[in-house]
Amino acid sequence: MLVFVPIWIVLLGFLLPRLPSSPMLREAFWAVKVNDTKLYDIVFVGDSRIYRGVDTKFLSQMNMSAFNFGFSSASPDSLLITHALKKLNPKGLKIIVIGVSANSFMTSSINNTHFKSVQAWSNKDKWIKTNIYPKLNFFDHHALSDIYKFYKGEAYYENYDLMTGYAASDRYPFDSSSALSPYKQQFENESYSYSAETAFKSKVLQLKSLGYEPILVRMPCAQSMINLEDSATNNSVKKLLTSISNQGVLVMPTFNSSDFLSYDGSHLSSQSARHFTELFMQYLKDSTSILDERNK
């Protein structure tokens, strides 16, 4: 009977619904992200709105190499930015695109817990997750809740691109208000760190003085989310971006929320992530003369 066990496992794998998100590929995704040693023209850095919202593979259409160095609940502090800079080709464009949101400077984010936890994995664990997990994700475990949601038509799809650092995400059914309640609770229980914001501004200006080209962006999301963030933080993000733009740093213009689809109010659907990436590429083309002028 033991001879037939592997056969039964394979058959069971075919009968079970395919998981919309692979836990093993998710682990591999983070391991590859911190282990990647390639150098790029452009690196995107920020929180989940960045790594779920910028499909960096499309930058190759402009003959540019790009990598998405976003992490969950990340704050663009000196530590995260320093690691992002290591991925920039010193002979390339040296563009670092930094996602900024109200959440970037909330007390629960400024510790960069997720980024530090991935960094803390042992070299052995990182190697296994990088090299073995992608080959074994067929054996991802199924919970009864996964099967139940599948037959109800509910799913949270995540497609992890290990090569680019981007995670295409979609949730069905879409609900552009589902993230509002937890964010509202966060703003009620935590405070916005103006000291972290000041340190960030100084870091960005330092990057510029060192020959890098920082570009700041407030990622598009539901208008109701933007209103909540601005109301809870006294328009701090708007003021920050205006102030830093006045000091010569490139800041992408404000987006029309109605042009994008957010499946939870905070993160872009995979289709809208592609749309944003295309807008960024156009912005980069339009800014080429500015970049050339600064590099003279």
C-alpha cells in the first residue's frame, strides 16, 4: 500500500482547487528579494502599495532595468533606503523611486518589522526558500477554508514575480472599502511620527546631493482612503511632498483615483498596477530633459 502513497498525493493535488496564493512562493519571494545581487537602473522602495502596485518588468521596454524593493508596512527610513541603494548600478541612471503614504510614518511602520524579520532569516533558510521552495510549491497545504472560499467564489490572488519583486494582486469580490476600517483604527490608536518624516526628508536631500535621482510618489488608491489619511494626519503627506518638491526633488503629480481600481481601497488591482507603471514610464520620458539638465 505504501507504494501507492505518492500516487494518491499527486491525484489529490489535481483534485484540490488551485490555491490563489502560494505560501511557499511567498516565502521564496521575500528570500529572493533580500538575496538578489543584480544591479539596476531604477529601484522602487516602499510599502505594500509599492510591491503590489509597480510591475517593474515593463521598464525593460525603455531599455531600463528595474527592481521592486517594497515590503509590508515599510517605512522609507535610512535602513531601507540604504539597502535599496545597494541594488542601484553605480554606472546606471541611479533612480530611486520612493513610495510615500501616511502609513509610512505611523508608529507601527517606522520599525520596519517585516523587512527586518526577513533580513534575520539564516543564510540556510534563505537558500532553501530561494532555491527549493519554488520547485515544491505543488505541496502547498490546503486549509478547509481555502476550499470553502473557492466554491463561494471568494479568492485573494497573488502572483509573485521572483525576478522583479512585484506581486500582482487581486481579490474577489472587489470591495474598495474593506481596508478603511483597519486603517481608521490604526490612525486612532497610533500617531504620525514627524521626527521620522523630518529624517526622511533629510535623507532624500542627501541622496540628491550624492548624485542619485530620487523620485517621490504617493501611490494611487481609493479616494475614500486618501481622504481618511489626509484627515487623520492633517494633510501631512501633501505638505511633505510639496515641501520636498520646492527643494528640487522630483515628485510625481497627484493621480485621479477614479482612473484606478483598488480591490480593498488601499492596493491596486493587477490591471491598475500595470496602468500605473505605464504612467510612470510616461512620466520618466517627460522628465528626461530635466534629468539630463541635472546631470550636466
